[in-house]
Amino acid sequence: MLIDAHAHLADASFEPDLDEVLARARAAGVARIVVVGEHRRDAPRVLELAAQHPDLIAPAIGLHPEHADLDEAAALARLIRENADALVAIGEVGLDYWKAKEPEQRAVQREVLAGAVQLSRELDLPLNVRPRSAGRHVIALLLEHGATRVLMHAFDGRHSRALPGIEAGFYFSMPPSLVRSEQKQKLVRHLPLERLILETDSPVLGPDKTQRNEPANLVLARKAVAELKGVSEEEVEEVTGRNARNLFGL
């Protein structure tokens, strides 16, 4: 039942030892890994990994807000439609106001995200969403455009900013960096376990930010959530696993 809801295994840092990384994940008890894309260039690799490891890897492709571009979004939407039957989500998509400082950049990000919501509704696929430094803006846009099946990946705002998403039935995923992040610890304390999912965001957001993160570290996120919520690791695994299966149709 241990499911990593957001990992970038198509990243070049995993090319030398991906088989060993997957073996460690299996040994740690990870049952499924949702591998997300960032742009059209890595989408074929995401789909290839899922075809090579169908019992472990579930694919999602999308346009990371850092690469937001209307022409690129249209091309990627065509690719998503062509592969919709193989996908479990559209993502990574979202807003990244930490990177995008200018109003024009943010406007493009918002238009791309609005298009992703429309596509998710058309294809009945959930969204795997990045809300970096834009939590309340992301949630407001998602609600405005009628998104219902949503994973908020590595939400970095206050818990009060997350509440409209909780009320709408969105899920929030927690990475191993939870062990060193006071912000995420506060978020876990305040959000209901029934709305939480586990992720790694490999190769980043690990327990040690100087080291490459990988899916096997999901057990650290499970342990940290259990301690913060005052429940067993088994309960965290069961509830978050059920949440992920329900969201992604695994």
C-alpha cells in the first residue's frame, strides 16, 4: 500500500543506476510510483519507464510551470490525448511564483494551468499540481475552473491556505523533507490524514537536501507523518495508500 505519488525518475540523475533505485524501492515496500514529467522532451521517457515496469511505475505527463509556454502546452495536450489510456494523471502542472516574478510570466502560467484543468475534465484524469509560493492562487484557479481530482504536491503555504482545497476534496502529498521542514510539519498536524498522500519528489526533497532523494525514502515520510499525527505507521500507509489508489485509479 506504500505509494509514491510524485517522483521524477526520468531525471538524468537516475540514468546510471535506475535498476538499483527501483530494487531499493521494492525492498522498502513501495508498491507503486507515479512518475511525473516536466515537459514534452521527457514525456517519452516517462511512458517508456511505465512500459518497462508496469507493475511498479504509473505515468503522468505535464508541463511544469517553470516551462510554461502556450504553444508548448498545446503540443503537450495533443500528446496527453494520444496517450490518455496509459496515464494516471496530468502533471506536473501548476504555478511557481517563486520562479515567475513578472505579471506576464504569471499570466502565462495561469493560462497553461487553466488549460490543464480543462483537459483533465475532458479526459477524466486527476491533476498532479505544483503550488510553489502560490498556494492560495493555485487553489482559487482550480476551483474557478471546476477541478475536482487534485493532488497538491509539496504545498509550501500555511495550513489556512490549504483549507479551501481540503473542503473541495483535494489531496496534499508529503515528501521525506518533512523531517526537516517546520512548515510541512505544521501542515501535517493541521490537515486530516484522510486528505494526505505520500511522495518523494525524487531526486529532490529528501531528508538531506545535499543528497539525491529516491523512492525508498518514502518510509521516512510515512514515519514522520505517523509521529506527527500520533498514529501507527501501518495506519498512515493504509490511509495514504487508499487515498492514492482512489485518486489515481491504481
